[in-house]
Amino acid sequence: MPANLLSKTMTGKSLATRLLEIAAPVRRAERLAVSLAFLCNLVLFASYYILRPLRDTMATVFGVDQLQNLFTGTFAFTLLCSPLFSAAAARIRLTRFLPGIFWFWLANILLFYALFLWLPHNRWVAAAYFWWFSVVNLFLISVFWTLMADIFSAPQATRLFPFIAAGASTGAIAGPVITDLFVRAVGVGGLLLIAACGFGIVILLIYRLIREKERLRLASEDAQPTSLDHKLPGNPFAGFALIMRSPMLISQAAFMLLLTWVATIIYFLQADLVTKAYASVEGRTIAFANVDLTVNICSALIAIFGLGRLVTRFGVTWGLILSPILMMGACIGVLVSPGLLMVQSARALQRIAQYAIARPSREILFTIVDQDSKYKAKNVIDTVVYRFGDVTSAWMQTGLRLAGFGLAGAVGLGVAVSALWGLVALLLGRQYEAQRGTARLDQGGGAF
């Protein structure tokens, strides 16, 4: 019996290894790190997608006609938190700082559990949740991918990041399912507690990934040579200065800005039509969650079976350009048939392109920058620039609506922005390839 059990265990391990190698070209020394990263991203996004439909629902509670004010508040809080993030990184070793961000998130979830229990359907609690989630979620996702860019080198990232991104999509499938199954039984507060348990698991995995980075750093020449056992000294606004000194980081910021403009245009259309179609808060939550489910099933399939092969064969530039092309098509589709189904489909396509294609392609670019830029400049781009894109797009659409342009004006803006986004993506891809080539020459022609 023990021999049979051992044989089954070995067979199981062999099967798991074969499946991992089919999904991504993972080398033996990378298997544990990639598996931990995939699992961490999975649990992170499963918890995230339990909370995300609540954020969108809280926007409808506060008032769809006030979305531009919610977006303005989000940008203001993000602008405040970004230098605080850099200041904390300058005072706390990265080995403690990175998991500490997730501990802070967990405490916030428990606080909102109490607020929803004491003040249900309160507009200002709804606004506070919208602002909190919209600010903190970007920091968490940015921190996770920064750690990935600090563990894996550029050649590794090209092979492995699409698979790691599939962990997010796979985990995010579970989030909407859990929301749909339990929202009526446990309510908003119960969903918060379920998400809190998920983030507890994420914290444990972050600690394990930090240890695995150190092992790879000492054992593999391919991995990033940086250490996490130190602080990142500098002033709280260093991230802004780093961006202004780097043409590639400026292009990264422009890429993010245009991405968010397109996303916000379609988000406004979706929120307006969902509010008209569903009277109850629970119904709106389920509507948003169902879109999430569709998005994440498609994203997982693309990330596992499509994007990695595309980037490996055609290069990162094609991965960057593909999203703007898809969004031009989506905006034209909404212009031709501006109903709820088409808008929901466009929103789903926009998010599939953003999460399954644009994000892993864009994250690869950060593997070739220095550690300060990874943690400081990247944080500014992922949070401040992202939310600046949200708020400026929100007010542009408000202006178009007041001027009487309506849906056609918003969608026309989406087509124009997508075209400009494609040009920036092309420039950014060329800058990355040139900088990576320079890095190879600096290292004597060896693999970067």
C-alpha cells in the first residue's frame, strides 16, 4: 500500500509538471516560483472579484449621475496615497513592506464589514467603499506585478508572465461565481468576510514568494539579481521624477492613460444601462458579476493558450498593439448597435484585452528597469496615471453629454483614443526592444 501510494503521488507530481510545461515553457528551477506566483495571483483575483461587483454596485447606490464626482474623489485619494507608498518603502525593508500592504488591505475589509452592518444603504458609506476599493486595488495589483518583475528577468517574463496572468483570470472566475451564489444568502457583509479569508491566504503566499526570490537569486543566473532585504531610500515624489527622466517610462504613462480613457468611456455606458435595466442592488451586483465571469473565462484561455505564443513568436510590441485594435472594433460595434447586450459585450472585450493581453505585455517591460523604477515609478503609473485617466475621461464624457453629443460622441471619442493608443503602443514596444538590446550589449552579449 505505501508503495502504491508513493507511485500514485509520483504519477500525480509528474502529471502536474507535464500540465505546467504544456501551459508555459517552465524550466525545472522555475517551477516552484511560477506555481506560487500563479496560485497567489489566482487567490488575489478571486478575492478581488468578490469585492469588485460591490464597488460597481456602490456607484449605482451613490448615483450614476455622480460618477464623475466619484472618479474625481478616487483620483484625489490616489494622488495622496502614492507619495505615502513611496515614503513607507523608504522606511521599511521590502521583505516587510510588501506583505504589509496586504495586511493593511485585510484590516480595511474588516472595517467596511462593520460599516455595512451598521449603516446599510448609506450613500456616503457607498462612496467611501467606492473610493477605498478604487484606490487600494490598484496598489495591490501593482505590488504583485512589481514583485514578479523583481523575481523574473526579461527572457523569463516573456515565457512566463502570460501564464502567471492566467492565474488572475482563473481565480477571477471563482469570484463572480461566489458572488452570484452567496450574495442573497450572506449579503454584502458576508462577501466581505469571504474575501478577507482569501487575502489571508495571499499574505502567506507573498511571504513564500519573497523567500523563493532569494533562492532563485542565489541559484539561477537567469533570475533578477536584486535583493529585497533593504529599503528604497528617497523622497516621496521620486517616482514622478523617475518617469520624467525616462522616455520609455513616459511612453508607459501615456499607454496607461489612453488605456484608462477607453475603459472609462465604456464603463460609463455600462453603468448607465445596467441602472436602467435593474431596479435592485442585488440585481445590479449579479449583472456586473456575470460580465466578470465571461471576461475571466476568456482571459484565462487567452493567457494560457494564446498570448505566450504570440509574444514569444512576434515580440512584445504585438502584444501591446493588439488591445487598441480590438477596442477600435468594440467602439464601432457599440456605435452600430447601442443596446445593453452590445455595451456589455464591449465592456467584456475591453477588460479581456486589458487583463489577458495588455497587462502581461506591459508588465514584461518593467523587467529591464532598475529596482527604484520598479517600485516607485511603476507605482505612480499604475495608480496616479491610471486614476488621472479615469477622472479626465469621466469629465470629458460629462462635457460631451452636457453639449448634447450623447452616446455617439462618447463612442466617437473611444475610436479616436484607441487609434492614438495604438501609435503609443508601437512606440513603446520599439523603445523596449532597443533598451533590452542595449542591456545585452552592456553584459557582453549574454542573455539579459
